[in-house]
Amino acid sequence: MPSSKKPSAKLDRESILIDARRELAMPSRRLFGKRLLTLGGLSMLTGCSLTDDDSVNKFLTAVSRLNDRAQAFLFDPKQLAPTYTEAQITRPFPFNAFYGIDDVPDVNGAAYRLQLSGLIMGKRTWTLPELYALPHQEQITRHICVEGWSAIGRWGGTSFGDFLRRVGADTSAKYVGFKCADDYYESIDMPTALHPQTLLAFDYDGERLPAKYGFPMKLRMPTKLGYKNPKHIVEIFVTNTYPGGYWVDQGYNWFGGS
Ligand SMILES: Nc1nc2c(c(=O)[nH]1)N[C@H]1C(S)=C(S)[C@@H](COP(=O)(O)O)O[C@H]1N2
Ligand SMILES: [Mo]
């Protein structure tokens, strides 16, 4: 969010409130109730004053952190996202990235090695055949993009929680981060990483994941919005230091639950 040097008297309380409400438009509404969705209530909760543009930006970031905490608090690690039938799959499934389809990264599968780093005991690299040999699961779930579309797709792969435990990840750590072949990056909370429907996905609709959908692998989480699901993963790390994410660092909410 750009910060300009307008005098505090010109701060538009209504548009700040619209931004803050949009930030809190997700499950946290249930927690805070309408009463607190006022500027006074929110600035009290976040401990921020609203005297100039810088403090407004700090305030909106604090509201976003508050939203992260509320969503993390409300997240039920056993609650399953809805699943659908084959007939409900959206065809063709949409492509989306921060670039056009002609710029999709071309990852060489034979040379590919998944890197593991951070709080992980078994820091060896993994080839694709080794990953393909892990226990397999399929899901037909809905992907929701904040750009205003949603689509039902079928992904196959291995349970991400089981994979983390297999490689000796510290599952008491706060975050799992991802680096991608196209410079995208993302991070998620550990409870979501361990959710039974969180899949390290190698397949789309019964075929190997095509380049446009994230070859050689993406993290598929039906409990999170589209931008939280990184494609073209090349490195996975476990950390207690907040890693941010490509869109999150441009103002999107970090928890990103749906
Ligand atoms: N590596 C990478 N992952 C990404 C993105 C991206 O640009 N690069 N875009 C995200 C967004 S905003 C969406 S909606 C989905 C789109 O996935 P799809 O192409 O399978 O529909 O990928 C997410 N993961
Ligand atoms: Mo998206």
C-alpha cells in the first residue's frame, strides 16, 4: 500500500473502514460481531491511532494480522471442505498466474529435485519418481480465486501432513514456506499444512499435472483461497519466522482461509 503525506484531517474515514471491513469480511466476522466493525472499535482492538496515512497503513496491517489470528482461531483442523462428483468438475479448468499462459515455467522433470530446508531432519532432495511412489490420494474440490471465479477440479497426490512427518519436519513450528519455479512464493500455518485434505499434488484429473496447473507439483488446499495454493514448487521449508507470500506482501490477507 503506497503511503502519501496527506494531512490527517483529509483522511477518509469511510474508505479506511471499507478497507478494514473487506479485510475482516471473512470468518472473523463471526468472532467480532458487527459492533466492532467500526473504526473506533477496530483501532481500539489493534491499539493503533489513525492520525496520518502511515498510521492508517499500520492500522490496516494490524487489522489483517487480527484477521489472521481470528481465522487461525476458528480453523478446525478436522473440519473437511466440501467434495464434489466427477460430473461437477469445471471443464476446462481455468488457468491463473501473475503472468499469461505463454510464460508458464518449463520445468525439466528428469532433472527436477525437490529441496527441503529449515526445521526438517531429513534434508535430502527428492526426485519425481520417488515422490510419485508415495501413498496416493485424490480429491474433487472447489478452488476459489479472489479475482472473482471459482472452479471444481480433481487433484491427485500425497498427503502433505504425512510427507512432513515422513521427512522429519518439526510439526510444532509455525510456518511452512514454498519457493516456486516462477518466483512465486507462499507460506501457510502448520495446522493447515497438517489438514487431512492438504495434498502435495502431482496429478490433475488423472494425468500428470500439466505445466499450466503447476508441473511438477502444487500444494492443493481446499480450505484456502486460490492464491495460497503454490504451483511449480521447487523448495519446501519449515520455520518459525514469518515468510509472507507473493500476494500477501502486496496487501492480501495472509491466512487466506475460504
Ligand atoms: N507458482 C505460482 N503459483 C500460483 C500462482 C502463480 O502465479 N504462480 N497463482 C495463484 C493463484 S492467484 C491462483 S487462482 C491459482 C491458479 O491455479 P490454476 O492455474 O490451477 O487455476 O494458482 C495460485 N498459485
Ligand atoms: Mo487467484
